[in-house]
Amino acid sequence: MKQKQILRVLAKKTGQLILSIIAASLLVFLIVQLTPGNMAEIHSLAPATIEKLNLDKPIWLQYIYWLGNCLTLNFGVSLTDGTPVNELLLQYAGTTFGLTIGSMFLSLLISVPIAILLGISAESKSGKVISSIIYSISSIPVFVVGYIVLGIVFGVFKFYPLVMPEGEFEFWPWVTYYILPIFVLAIGNGTLGEFVRVLMLEIRHTSHALYIKAARSRGTSLLKHYIRPVIIPFLSIVVSRFAVLISGVIVVERIFNRRGLGWLTWEATLNRDFFVIMAVTLLTALLIRVLMFAQEMLAYSLDPRLRKG
């Protein structure tokens, strides 16, 4: 019975996932189509190219052709230089995913110990001071953090982290080049403060539960009793902040001169390279929705209250 219930929920969530992706693709396509100007006229495309890209078709038919090509992982070509969009995505995706995953890991590495410390201890003046400092730093926009860090590193330490170091390995130039963008993305735009806040509050809330008090009176380990009720809401906030980190990547890549999907999207927007813009936006929406789907299924498998509902 439980297996059938899980399969039913899985089928339902999968259907919702497919519908949301189709809706996202339609929204992306319409936004691009509603921008002033005509793709063919802006880029002075030859008649043969227009026909090949289906730009001579009605808008509704262009969408069907484009969506069908996307399903076969054919995202078209760059209108700027004719490079297949697939090649551009493969070329620039590594930098973006490295920054995003690295900043997520660093945020968790900093926030989890602080949140656990603040959560298991009673509210105190020192805890309030630490929380205030974390929230204040985390609330600074990522572009402000980026320029402050650049100013300190370049003005005080005389390192120039915008160009990849060459020659013999030197610790600090290589660290500043690879770690600084991750650090800026990790502490900016509220991600760090949100992780601390949510995890701390969940730990404090769980501490007052009767089963925790009973386990404490028996002298048994409390870790397993904390994990399940805390992990579900914390995973939700991690997934939601992933979207924020991806949006922050665009800014960080521009500040630190990193060639990633954010940089590619920025250049494509300036050049009105519509197929590149649509591909990056659609894949970003797909990635976020898949992560939300995985989080929902994990929560369903861990929380019996959701299965009863």
C-alpha cells in the first residue's frame, strides 16, 4: 500500500514538473518575442538562415519547432556568430556550476555550525550579537560585497584576482582567483543569514518537543531525533536559495571576469542573441524545478504526516 501511494504521488509530481517546464518554456519564448524588433532584421540574417531557424513561420509554430528542438537538446545557434548554443552551454557551464556549488557548500560550512550552536544554547546576549552580525553581513547586496572585497584584495594585498595566475604556483594569487568569487557569492544576497535563521529556529522548536525531552531524560543520543524534523524545512530553504545563488552568479561573473553562463547571458542580452538567452533561461528554470521536485519527494519519504495527507 505504501509503495502504491508513493508511486501515485511520484506520478502526480512528475506531471506537475512537466507542466511547469512547458509553462516556463512558453513564458521564456513569449518574453523574448515581445521584445522590440525582429530577430532576422536585427541580425541581418540571410533568407536561407531565416528559413532554417523557422523564423519565417507564425509565432505559435515557431514555439512548437523551438520546443521540439529543445526536447532533442538542440537549442539552435548563436545569432551573433553562428556557434551552436549547445557548444556555448558546454563551454561556459562548468564555471557557473563550480561557483554555485562551491558557494552553496561554503554557505553551509559556515552557517550550519553557527546555527547549531545558537539553536542548542539558550538565547543570550552573545548569541544575539552573533546573529546580528551574520544577518547584517548577509544582507549586503552581492555586487557591493564583490567590489569591497576587490578593493581590499587589490588595494591592500596587491593581488589582482581578475586574471588567472600564470607561471609557477603561488598560493595567495591562486586562492584569491578561485576562492574570492565563491566567498562573495556565499555571504552575499542573504543566503548565509537565511540558512542560520531557519536552521536555528527549527532546532529551537524541536528542542521543546516531548520526544526530545523524553530522549534527554533517558540519556540517549539526541542527534537522530533532531535530524528528521529539522532536515525537511532546511532542505526547502536550501533549494529556494539555490535560485538566488544562480541569479547572483551573473553579477559575480561580471565583477570577477569569469566566463560562465552568467557572463554568456549578459553578453547575449547586450547582443540580443535570443536563442542563447532562451536556452540559458529555460535550462536554469528546469534545474531549479528538478531540485524542487527532488526536495518534495525526499520530504514525502521522510515525513509520515505528508503521506497521511
